[in-house]
Amino acid sequence: MTPRLTVVGAGPGDADLITLKAIKAIKSADVILFDALVNEELLQYASRKAEKIFVGKRKGCYAYQQSQINDLIVERALRCGHVVRLKGGDPFIFGRGAEELEYAKDYAIEVAVVPGISSAAAVPAYQGIPLTKRNASESFWVITGTTKSHKISRDIALAAKSTATVVILMGMSKLSEIVQIFENEGKSETAVAVIQNGTRINEKVGVGTINTIEEIVEKKELSNPAIIIIGEVVNQRVDLTDIYTKADLALLNSRKEIA
């Protein structure tokens, strides 16, 4: 038995948006530590003998603090073997995956990472919003809305000065401040989309402009987990309804055939 840790990106929420390499890691796990944003359907790939431990955060309540998760990784790896740390999206994009790998390495535990599809790219795509498009946006920023000190990121003010698409994760509690920053740059009419539970069945979307988005969010009762997309590309949204309807029906029929 070799103690090892694999930090795995579980994707943005849709259980089908998981890589083959991630599934192989889950299947080989002796212990799985999973977060709140992970679709629990993915746990069906695990061995029946695998221990599954929820270590996420819901509505500000932590099942474990980060230091406790680090210790749990080491303890289970040394005692059980292969630990899979299953994290929403991509573990290296605001996921603290690198910290956990470094901590495990200090205890001579073998480490590996399996990248995941980030919500920063996948959630807008599922709504037909291209982060870049010719004549609309040449680049994009991905920024955390709330820093470790619970303050708004300074990078948002820098991004607001650019012509780039701005994607803000963990920013709903700072929405009023974000709106003010963009208004100060004369961008009150800039398009905005707020997408809650992106790529999941219970996905909710609000689309407006900087000067209307707060009202829309309140009206549609949008809240975390959600991402905010700001930029002209929101107006370039492609209607994917027919494509997804056909894909969902095909998937449903295939599952019925298997059953």
C-alpha cells in the first residue's frame, strides 16, 4: 500500500462534464473527500468499499476547516492508501488544490492532479455566452469576488478599466460594490449575466446591464453558488435551447434502454 493523494477536478456541476481520467481516479480511491459543489452522482463511480467523507461548506458552515482537511488527507493516506480529493470545477482555479498537494508532499505522500472543467468557462458556455468573440472581446479575466480577508478583490477595479470580458466567481455578496466599480468607469450600460447552479438541472439565469442587474437578481431570487459575467459577449449569446433539448432527450432515452 502506497500512500497517495490525487486532487481531482469534478467539473462545474453537470455530472457528465467529468474527464475519463477523473473517473479512473475515483474508481481506484480508498477514500474520497468531496466538496459541496461536487455533484454527488459522481460518487457512484467509487468502489463500495471506499470511504466517502463530505468536507465542504454550505451557507457559511464548514464541515471541516482547511487545516483539518489537510490533516485528514494525510491521516487517511497513511492509513488507507489512495485518497481522492474531489473538488468542484478545476482544483487549481480558486480551489486550494495546490495547498493540499504541498501539504501531503511534506509527509512523503505521492501526489497527482487531474484537471477539471472550470465553471468560469463552462457555465457561460452552457448559456451560449462566448467569453471571447471577434469584434466583441479579445480576452477575459477570471477573478474571485471575495478575498481571504472577505473584502472585494482589487483586480475587479483593474478589470473594469479594460475591454475584456470579466468573469467573477464568489462575488454575489459583493454585487453592489461590483456594480459601483463599473458605474464609476462609465459602464452602466454594459451587459451582465448572473448564472446560479450553472450546468445543473436547477440552473437559474438573470441577464441585464450594470444598472439593472441588482434589481433582476432580486426579482429572480438569484444567490450563491453563482458566477457573474460582465461584457459585450453577453449580448452575443447564442440560443442553444434546441440543441440541449435534443441532447437531454437522447440521454434520457439511452438511460431508459440501459434500465
